[in-house]
Amino acid sequence: MSGEIRPFSQDVWFKEGGFLDALLLVREVMRARAQGDAAQERRALRDVAAHAAFAGAGPAAEAVARGKWITERVLSAVGRLRDGLPALATEPEGESADKVVVLWERALSEGGSPGELVACFPRMFPVRDSGSRRYDRGKTAAAMRVRGTMWLRGNRELKRAWPGIERLYYEVMNAVRILVASQTPLAEPAFAYEWDRLSSRPSEERQLLTVLGFLAPRPLPLVLLVTGWEGLPSPLRRAVRDPAAVRQAVDDLAVRGLVVADVDGVTCAEAVQDAVRRTLDDRSARSAVAFTLRFLRAALPPDTHFHGSWALWQEGLAHLEAAIAHADVLGVRLEDAAYLLDRASVYRREAESDASTAIETSQRALALADRAGRPDPIEYAIYLGNQAMALRADRQFGQAVAVMGQSLEVTRASVGTDHEEYAGSLNILGSMLESWKRYEEAEAAHREALSIMRGLASRSSDSAVVQTLVEVLNDYAACLLREDNPARPPDADQRAADLLQEASALTRPGEHGWRQITANTGHALARAGRLQQAESRFREVVRYCEEHHGDPSYELYAALRDLADVLHERGDPEAAQVYLRAHEVDDAVGPHTPPP
């Protein structure tokens, strides 16, 4: 918050739109939160963000997020004031200045009204003759004393409460001020002073700033620091596991202009990042990049096929790209960099439906793995497999099959053929041959993969074995259900239904693969004439896509089309409405989003 804080006065406090009104808005936020009224809380947060007393305070964020930041700062400031009172001042009976702090802290943290505060502090505001009319008058009088002590409108303010009111004002106004790290390079003496201060001892602040120096100059969610704690150096590793400690570290850097902090994240501007990197010698820079990659590998979920990982990857992708650029230049932890790029390639293919960028990202992953000497053949085979799937998504079927063949050979040379990794790769090759309309070869690959996996599953209940078996069952069933196969066997529908029933018994709703299995089961039921059961399955898929893929999404469009088709076949008039909604979703998704 730029500019000087206005000197405290009664006018600053009481005028319409003044500081008192700002505090009352914060109280309204907490009152709505205590009552579980989310809509009212959001309205109050927007009012907090828009209040003139907080003009320029906090990050340049959406109003609700900025209101949360301001509210948290106000509550922290008043809480610190309250904690600084004498230990026995729970209900101070003497100094009105202390009463001011106690009352406002409780009012703001719990959203309490004057009448409720009377009940909270019976020693501070005693009311006699319980149950009588005199008692009711006493409660009213006590509430008026609360209002006077807190300097609320409509009551004569207590002059002796002035020091507490003034202290409250300055504490809050200082708390919501923030020195924003600009894009303009810092003056070297200023940064050198701050760096020397941080370097005087191993500190979580210095380590955090160093890691931020090798990430992107954009907000890093604090939740990523928490999930990636084990990859960070100590003492930062310990600090991020304590919300209060990490908040303190971020705030300490923010008030000195080294980062920008908000309620949910921390940003290190490019100018500060440059200064951090210039300060480090080669050995320290390499160590910092190594810690940063370790942190990202621990923080970002590995299963980027799964929608549940996408929110963190959306927040972390730019930071990953920045860190890998530094790792590439310095030649540090290239194996980790390759792994992260492979995961990013899958994210771009699955979450963003961007096949061309996924191919380019996969090529970079393979190049880094080659530079690292391919230390893990199975991982390298996985990278090849993911590149093949990106090529298939880009409809480069011949190239996809060729690359998948390379992946299969690397896997065979590493683990042999009686292994879930080999069977999984063979199954993927079958799906790619199917996309290329080479159905006989595709079914042969699926059949061999299923034979391997059933044998493995009979000897092991390992989760990797079970998941691969489920994938093979579903993909083989999908191959059998293809109507455009001119050599489709007459018993294909029943065989597909049997495979899907076996897969369903191994999968719970919402797990990876469940949507595809349930949709394929619906198709098999429809082929068998069991239309009502098929409709039930497709409705499950629609609900799942609405919740997990969003509206609009290509997944939802496909689910709605399936549901509309079976409704139409049943002669249900609802089919027209579902078709219409499917077209609206398709229009909203846009022409550049390929099918999953």
C-alpha cells in the first residue's frame, strides 16, 4: 500500500466510509463465515476490497481474493495486539485501552455484536439481577458501555479509550501496507543489505527466496510448498509444514519488498530473481536448482492423466518450465527434469487437449533423458509411450505406432515379456493400431496383453498389476465394440460386455479409468438391447463429467451424445433436449479441441 498513513483522528475513525466502517465490514465477513453463509461472506469480502480505507492495499487480485488478504491481515494485526496484553488481561478491569483491544479482537475474529460481547466478558461488563426486568435494562446498559469503549456510532465514545483505538488503527493500517517488489531492478546496495541480513545464518527466508529465484515470476501457491516439503532444504523443510511459520517467512520477505504475498501465494518479481541468481556462485546456483527440481517433483502429482491432479499442475506448470530452463543450462538433475517434462506432456495432452505442444514437450523430455544417459530404461520407455500417444492425438497414426514400437522394445529389453510394463505397452500399441484401422493386429496385441495380465493378476494383487489389468480389459472391450471394423466377430458384443464386467469389479466410481469403463458398458448394454440400463450408465457418466471435467468440456459433450442416442432409441422425448445441450457444449468447447 503506497503513501503515508493518515494521522489518527476522530474524523478518520468516524466519518462515513472511514476506518470504523472498514472494521465493521471485516466483522461482517467473519460473522457470515461463522454462520456458514458463503454468499454473504463473498459479498462482504468484495466490500472490504472496495473500501477506501484499504485503497491500494494487498495484491492486484480479484475482489474476493483481495478481500481475503486484507481480512487476514487485519485479523493477524489485532490478534498480535491482543497477544501482547498481560497474561491476566483476559478481561481487563482497569485500562479502557486494553478493553478496546480485547473487544475488537473478539468482535472481528468471531463477528460478535455488542450484546454478544457482554455475554463473553461478564467480569468486564457485569449485569446483576438475572431474570428480572432490571436485568434486561442492565444488559442494554452494558451493551452501550461496550459500544462506547469500542467507539461505535450512536454512543458517547469514552475518551479514556482513545489510546487503545489509536493503537488499533495504526497496527491495522501498518499491517495492510505492503512493499510491492516491482519489475524495476532493485538498487544493488538495498538488495545486498537484505541478502546479507538473510545470509547471516541458515534461515527459511533465505532458502525460500533462493528457490523462488529459479521459478517463474508469478504467484506460487503456498499449497505447493506444503505438498513439496520433502524436496526442500532444511530449515525451510520444517517451516513449510507449519502454516504459521511459512506465513511468517513469506510476510517477512514481503514487508522488505523482496516478494509479493497474498492469502494463498507468494510471488518473486523478475528483478529480485535476477538479483538472487547474480549473488550465487556456480556451486550454490547448481545446488539451488537441484533443490528446486526436487521440490517440484515432490509437489506436483505424478498422475497427470487424472483430473484430480490438474489444478496443481495448472498452477505449477510455469514454475516447472522456468526451473527446467535453469537445469538445462547448468546440467543439473537432468533425469528429474526429463521426468517432469514427461508429466507435463501428458498434462498438456489430457488437460489442455494441446497435442502439438504435448509432442514438443515430450521431445524435450526424451532429449534430456538422452543427455542424462537413460538411467532408467522403464522411465525412458514410458516417455516414448507418452510421445506416441501425443502423436496419436495429433492423428499422426503411422508415426505413433512406430514410436510405440520403440517403447515396447525398450521395455522388453529391460523387464522381459512377463511383466505389467510390457503388457501395458503392448495394450497401448493395440489401441494405436486400432486408431490406424489395423484391427486384426490391434486385437492380437490386446489379446496377448490380456493373457499376460491375467497370469500376473493370478499371482499378485499389487495395485500396479490391478490397474494395468483394468486398462487392458477396457481397451480390449473398446476395440471389440468398434462398429467400423469390417471383420468384427459376431460374438464381439458379448465378449466386450464380459470384459467390462470384469473391469468394473476391479474399479470404484471416480477412479482412473472409471469413466471410460462405464461409458463402454453403456454401449455394450445398448447393443444388447438393454436400453434402460444403458441410459443409467450414461447418466452416471454425464454427472461425473459435469463434476470433474466441467461444462463445457469435450468429455461432457461425448457423454451427452451417448445419453441422447440411447434416449432417442428408446423413443424418449427428452432426447431432443439432450441433443440440444450437447450441441451447445460442443459450440462452447470450440473447434480446436480434439477428442480425448
